[in-house]
Amino acid sequence: MKTTRLTKIMAAAVGTTLALGLAACGGDSGGSNGTTTGDGGSDSAMGAWDKNGDGIIVVGFAQTGSESGWRTANSQSFKDYFVPENGFELKFGDANGDDATQKAQVRDFISQGVEVIVIQPLSNDGWEPVLKEVQEAGIPVINSDRRLQGLDQYYEFFFGSDMRGEGDRAVAWLEGHIAENNLTNDDIKIIHLQGQMGSDAQVGRTEGLEAGVEKNSWTIVAQQTGEFARDKGQAAMAAILNSVKADDFTVVWGENDDMIYGAIDALEAKGLDPKDYIIVSFDGNLSAVQMVADGIIDAIAECNPLLGEQVGQLILRASKGEKIESPQFSVEGVIDITNVEEKLPLAFGS
């Protein structure tokens, strides 16, 4: 584990960090098929979704874009699994980060006569009119990755990550790190890079951090969105560093790996050593996990992108009339120096 600027000032030796990794299939960044079932369930009737009886379910997949390594791996997992050999035909829609485009793609899926629509929404805003149209067309909707809050009546089930849980686990890791390294809560001064504003991932992870800040009396010295992208994360961090001095912050908290890569680029461009700070990230791309091993990133709250097979198998079960409980969450943990060697071979992306 690296020695940060904060621990140098405190003259405290860096010890073993808190291990929060959970032993479960879905918790591995490589992603297998373990899931846990949440409370509640869909009340809608789930009949045979293969409407023409040809043995193939045509699925329209509304993806947010390709803004990060996580998203690329996520898209590929759907493309790999939703193939005729597994009983599917996939129609793929890439919204390229635009809400209006994504909603238009869903409406286009209706006109194409798809049999199921999977939506991974950019944000929670403005979906009800679109979902009503899908419902009127008699097409089942699956909500994946980012949860459509307050719209459960329009989709059969949700499967993805517990974004607030990820934020809470990262906060618990930082609390443990403070205790183990003889730090104090007053020492925790955070630069917070937020993701796509209004997305389930941004909302949940931000809520987790802000609850931790309130509980522990930490300080957020700057908070700005980097929209989950490396270039925008770098630009946001560079702007922050123009007004925040090197000694005025001790933690860099970014809501995905790509923004953290950008933040590290900005720190280095400013002549600052990333190893002087506590760096917390989310997702678990291979490069980020390697940075944990190299002592650059301190902790990553896992977010498994390989959802395609898991969602596909749930669709097949539902199409045969099985009631699928909702929400369902992947089981994930935290990667740090204590478990990074076992996580490296399982990491996704590059």
C-alpha cells in the first residue's frame, strides 16, 4: 500500500487496508452468473415472449453509449450472449450519451416489432411517456444496469448493480482505512468527481458518499461532474486544481475508473504525485485494478459490467411464465491491496 501525503504528515505507517470483497460469483470483476434477489416482484403477466413461435426472441437493447471501458465490456457481453444459439436476436441501439436519441431508439424498436426491450437508461428523466407506448404495444421491458426509479410498473424486473450499496461500501472502506492508519476524520478532504448527472450510478454513489460525509464530518472541497469519461474527468480535475491547492485535499473520489484515469492525468500534469493522495474509484477495469496493485489507486468499489448472460437467462425464464423477483442485484465487493492479486486475473476490459 502506498504512503500518501496525509500519512506522511501524520507520520503513520501504512498498514493493511480493510478487505470488503464479498465471496460470491457475481462479485468477481470477470463476472459469472451469481445473483441475489431483492424484495418485491413484477405483477404483470409473463406469457410466452416468443410471439411468432420461431424459437428466437428478438430483443431491442437500448444502450447509453460507449463512454467508458465498463460500458464497452457491458455492450460486448450482450452482443456475445444474445445470439440465435442462445435463443435470441439482438437489435442494438447506441444512444451516444444523448437522452433524446435513446428514447427515439426505444420507439424505433416498437416500430420494428421486437419482442422484448432492454433499457439501460442514461438518466431517470422523461421515460414515462415512452414506457407507456411500449406497454401499449404489448412489449415486455427489462430494466438493466441503471434503475428507472419510481417506474417499476412499466418493466418486468430490474437486474444490475446496487449503486447506493457501492457508494456505501466505498465509504466503509475509507472509514476502515482511516482507523487503520491513525488518521482522523478532520483529515479527510475530498475532491469528488461525479458521473453522468441524474443517472442511477451517479445518484446512488453520490448519496453513499454524502451520507458518509455527514456521518463522519468529512469535507468535500470540490464536486464536479466528469460524465463518466476520461477526457471530461481530466478537464474537471484540471479546473478544480486551478482553485484548490495541493495541500487542501487528501482524497480523490471518482465515480468510475475512466474519470479517475483522467484525474490522475490532471494531477501529473500539475506536477503532483497521485500516490500522495487516497484515491477511490468504482467499476474494476483491468488497468484500474493494476493501478491498485501498483499503489496508485487505493480502492475500487466493484461494478460488474458482464450482465448480458445474466439478463438473457432471466428473460428466458420469464418467457416461460416464471415470475422473476425484482430488483435483483449483482453481488460485488471492494478491491484493494488485500485482494488485488486474486482480482487481477478476473478483471474486465483493458
